Amino acid sequence: MERYVLWIHPLMNSKIMLKLKLIAAAISILGLLIFGFFANEARKEVYYLCGNFSKGTSYASVIRQLNTINLSEYKVENLPQGKRIIQSSALHFHLLSCNIEFNPQEKVVSALYG
């Protein structure tokens, strides 16, 4: 049984490796650009929705608007003095958020982005 070994000239091998490195770099840059785009859209979603919630807005209106989100999520907390909704995005590791505080009559007391 004969065995054939493919021998590649070292200069040819370095050209192939250079091309592979360039392809890997291009794919990495493209991935970062796509992530950046979606992260920015998630930031805008949280920021602009938070601006919609002014003092006196009803809880039902806030929930109706929050049910339209695509790139973020929200959670409702029941507090002794009312409710709190926290909207944030996993694309920002939940560091940027909108905190909406409600009074016992379920009206917005404050909506803070940060």
C-alpha cells in the first residue's frame, strides 16, 4: 500500500494562513458591526419608550406600550407604596434601564432612564 503525502511549499502555506486570518478578521468585524447595530437599537428602544411615560400616565397604558418591545424586556415589582416596572436589555447586560414608579392608584410617579 502506497502512501501519498501532499507537500506544500512553506511560502504557499503562509499565503493560505494569511488569507484565513483575513477572513477570520472580516467575519469578526462584521459580527461586531451587527452586534453594535442591535445594541444601539435596543438602547434607543429603552430610551424612547422611557420618554413616553410622563407623570400621571396609567399603568395599563405603560403595559400596552411595553408589550410592543422587541429588543428589551421588562419586569413588574409590587412594592408597599405601589408598583415598579424595570425595562432593560440583555444586549447591554441590563446596565441601561428605565425605572417606572407607580403610586397605589397605578399612575406614574416617575420614569427615570439610566
